[in-house]
Amino acid sequence: MFNVTRKTRSLFFFLALGVTFYALIRLQPEGYKPPKRSFYIHDVNDGGEFVLHDDNLGIRMFAIVGSAWQSLSHQSVVTLCTQGNLDYMGNLPYLGSRWKGPMSIAIYVPGIDWDLTRMFVEHLNHCYPEMVSRTNYQLLPFPNSAPFSPKPDCRSSKQVLKEILSHRTAKHEEFIANDSYPYNIMRNVARDGVLTSFILMSDVDHVPNENIFDTLEDFIRQERILYGKKRAYVIPQYELNRTKGATIPRDKSELLELKRRNLSGTMYEEFFPQFQHCIKTKLWETINGTNESAEPGLAMQVNFSFSCEMTLVHKATDPYFDERFRGYGCDRFSQMLELYAAKFRFDVFTSLFFVHLGRKGLQDTKGHKPKKLAELRQNQKRMVTFIEDLNEKYQVNTCQMIGKDRAWMGVDVPWTVLHICPSITRPNQTQH
């Protein structure tokens, strides 16, 4: 365990995940479901650095806990969860500047990235103490590295990160590029570091509108009946044309002004319109106040559509992400499909949104790389067995539900759905 100063222990709570012997994930048999992790963060009133053990998986996790995280979690009802590897950590200051509540962040740290990740953690600790004080990070595995004290550097986090990443070797870069990122394991680890009743799961390169934490706190506290309901709440996702200087909008009016000037658009709308189709963003953009037919703070009910991926707010006890999905494709959607099979209702917030920082511009729509295509096809095969498991778990016919509901969505059925559910026909076909 690191020897840390009182100042460091009181400043930040950092939760990051790396996987012990990374092959542990890559070499599991198809359909493998790991046992629930046995470590959990508790009794950390003053924050600090801890080593947590998981006897089931034979791993050790290094956790850094912010001084205000536990008390703030007990005062709040919702925590923002996110995950990523070192390459995306430069987005954290943007995220932390908008989200003012507790955060749980899982960072993927394969052993070769350990020292570089610690360097950037020290940068955050020194330059963003308020954000770090209410944040929970975990790094796994814990390699017993010697502590170090890099020179404080509070320039742009993006620039600091770029210089840190320059220390990667060519072999290091090849490992990162060829590995299949464990998205759903990371999301679940971030969830395990939550003390509140509700969670908001987002990606680390997504930034919300201002005052989102206060808005969600007020909404959930006023809607106490939600605690006993199968409900999930949707936040639309947009992206910016940053090549033309678009800045992150503070509220919905600024977002719509950027859209009018062709500086923002629905996420992935050019090359994968199904991604946000179920949210009906064109209708959402016209609703300024509460829709008369919806509950206060909500614009409308969202109707599930296969391949539609939503940023959700829901109870922390709701279904986790299925960890059989690794790499690109079907990973986040797997949880939404399970919520659908469990007959959850989805409603979209009137004024909340996220902006994706990952792409450089609205026209950045290059095709998938061979590695992503290979991961997608493998996950599509996993989706077949996943649907079978859902049918057994909830005693439903998931394909039949999709076939019934998709017709009035006005969107064609992706070929992936036809492969997984061959009984579903396209709109211009007749079922025999």
C-alpha cells in the first residue's frame, strides 16, 4: 500500500479498475458470468487510499476515496457512474465541472499503464481538489509500486495527459490497440462503488448540461413513488461540430441554437440513426416545458427500439450490465434489453442532455475498423444466448416483444436483429 500524506488522503477519492492478468477476461468461456465482487467501500469518513480484496476473482483493487464522498453520498439520492481507460481521463475535469454530486469512476488500468495512470491521478488531486474530494476511483490490479511525487502541473488536463501518454512504448500502444475493452465489467465496478439509491450511468467523454445534479435530486425526492416502480429515466445524447469551434452548451436553449447553426446534432445520426431513434429527439426539441400528457419534469414516454442506446437514471438495485459482452457492440444495450424484458417503463427528461466529446465533428463518420467489426460480430453471437437467458429469467419471448413493438416505431429492423430473431420480418415482408 502506498504511503500517503494526510493532505492526499483528505483530498480525493479515486476509483479505477484494471483487470488482473488481463487474460482473465479475454479467456473466459462463452456465457461466463463472474461472481459478484466481494469488495465494497465502507467506513471511509475521512477518505484515503485503501487496498480491497476479492477472494472470488483473486484480485486486489486499489481505491482512492475523497474526503467528502461518503458524507455527500449519504446526503444525496443519485450518483454519477462512469468508466474509461487512461486515454479518456482528460475529460474528467469537464465532467466534474458540470456534475456537482458524488461520482464513482472505474478506470481500466492494465499493469503497463499503472505508473502513467498514477501520474494523472496526482495531476487531478493537485489541480482539481474539489472535484476529487467527492469522487470515488478504483485501480486494479494493485502492483505494489513504489510511490512517487510528480511535479505539480495545472496546465490543460488534455495537454498534461498527452505528455503522459507519450511515455508509452510501441509495444505498449500495440497492446492497448489490440485488446478488447471490458466495458460492462467496468460499468458494474463503478456501480459497486455507489451508496445512493439511484445512479446515472454515463461514458467519461460525455458532458451534461449545467445544474443536472440539482435537477435530478429534486425530481427523485419529489417522486417518492418511483422507489417501488419499474421505471428508468432517459437523457438524450448529442454531439458537437468541434471543428467549427462549437462550445459545450449550458442548457437546452443553447443546445438548440447550436443545432440551428448546424453545430450540434443527435449522437451518431449520420451513420447509425437507430442509436437515438427511440427518444424521438425532433419531438423532444420542440418541448420547452413539461408535456401536458407527461409527469412534471418529463417530456414523454420513450418506446423501446432494438439497437437504441439510452443514457439512463434508475435505481441502484436494478439489473446490472451483462459481463459476457466484451469489446465493441451490444454492451450497453444489453442492460436496456433486460430492462425491457423486465417490463420497465422509459421516460425522457424535458431539459436534461449529454454532449459527446469523443468525435471531432458531425461528419466524422468513418467506417468501423476490422477490430471493431470482429468484436461486434462476436457480441452479436453472444446476444443470441443472452436473449435466451432473458426469456428464461423473465418468462417472456423477447423477440416477439421486439417484433410487436418495432412496427410503429417507423424504423426498419437492423440486419443484426433479423439474425438474432429470425421470426421478425422487415416492414415490406410478409411472415409465412
